[in-house]
Amino acid sequence: MQLGVSLEPPRWPAGAGGTVLQTAVRAEQLRFDYLLMSDHVLASEGGATLDPLVVLSAVAGATGRIRLATSILALPYRHPLIVAQQAASLDVISGGRFALGVGTGWNPEEFAALGLEPRHRGARTDEALTVLRALWSGEPVHHRGRFTTLDGVRPATTPRAKGGPEVWIGGQSDAALRRALRFGDGWHGGVSTAAQVHEARGRLAALGEEVGRDAGELKLSSVCFLVPPGFEPEVPLPGAPLGGPGASRAQLLDALGELGAAGLSMVSLWMPFGALRLVEAMEWVAAELLEPLRPVKVIEG
């Protein structure tokens, strides 16, 4: 199982450009597998919330190995032609290291600010995913849908691989799981225990029979909230912590091992710290959790 880290402390301080890239480079040095960023378009207290596609593009240029993903891009906020162009560009710039994690969005204030109806978010997302796949095919796209009309359109940038970057679908509802089966290369959830992973896999298997897709084809990943031992959260956790409240190193290792055994291929760690403390927490995770989870290579002869 791979480990990622959310490149998103509670908020970045003003003028944090250099700090963001330094944090990303340090994550690569520490041998994390993924850097991930979520998506917000309205201001909130505490500092800057940076655009994920802009930041990950800069990170792609500053790093050479670590993989990048949105976790999660609110797809209804953007025209699918723009997303197709941005994602293909990031796929090219990163050398194929980018995965587009998408969801329907949830914040009614953001929908209102963008002039969008929240009740249309599922339909918009489904149509946008259909259009994205068509735009990445390399063929001119003719599409007349409820929200998007294209007449022989071909995006300016062709993705590195035919079919485009990997697409992960976020969400816990049956509609989200169906969407992952219909459109996704992976499902990106919010589960933090082996029991929750097994429950999600069971639902995916049942829904896969309904939509005609083998659920075993999907990569499964999740966001987990982590407070390393000896660290004090700077903001409240949005959900239950990995390993339970006050989990020890041994309990965290057990929890991650159980998640991997249950079927997760990647866990993205969201840690409730500001920029400087985030690096310290990453260093603890790398030394105490990441290294013990790496398989030992046996060289014969």
C-alpha cells in the first residue's frame, strides 16, 4: 500500500509559494508516494487556500518522482473542456504522474457564488465525465447534452497517454459508487478502518453487477486523518482519526496494515497542522510509519 500526504495544512500563510514547493520537495525526499490537494473557491479564515491544479503544476516542475492527485476537484464548478485541457497539460508536464480525483462538490455557498444549482451537481458531474473521456480520445467531439454542447471540438493539449490521466471518483453514496464504476479508474473515499473498506467493497461489487462492471478493476484509495503521537492538532479533525484517538505508533502501523490488507492501494494522510509543523509531522510519518511499511527487497546471490 502506498502513502500520500495532503499538501494542504489548515491554510497556507500569505506569500507561501516557496514554502509550498519546499514542502512538496521534502515529501518526495521522504519517499512519500503521492501529494494531494483539495478544491475550494471561496475564502475562509486562516490564510490562503490555493488552487489545486495551479499548485500541482508548480509541484510537477519541482519534483521528479512523487505522484500528484486532486483530492477532490469539484467537477461541476468548471466547464469540462477547461478541465480536459488543464488535466491533459498537467499529465504532460508531470510525465504521467497526475491522477484527476473528482467529485460533485458539496458547499452550497460555492455553488451559489458560481451561479450553479446544487441539485444539478450529480447530473453535471456525470455529463462532464462523459465529455472528458471523449475529449481525451483524440477524436473531434460532438456532444449535445443538458449542460454542455460541443461541435467537432478537440482540446488544445493531447494527454500523454491515450484516454487521459487516471480518474478517481470520490464520494460515499451509492450514486458516487455507481459513478466510479461507470467512469473511474479508481474510487477515492473517506474510510479509515478495515471494516469500512470491506463494506465499501461489498457495495461496489453489488453495484458493479447492476452497471455491468467488475468492481475488482477499480483502484481503491482513501483520505485518513492523522495526528502523530506527541503532536497537538492546530485545528479540529474533520473526522475520526486513523487508529482511534491518541493512537500510538504501533496502533497506527496496525491500522495502516489492516487497510492495505482490506484492499486499499493508497492512503492519503491529512494532518491538522500549519505549514512548518506539517513538515515535522511528515518527517515523523516517514521515519515511524512509511519505512516499516516498505517491503524488504531480498537480493539473491
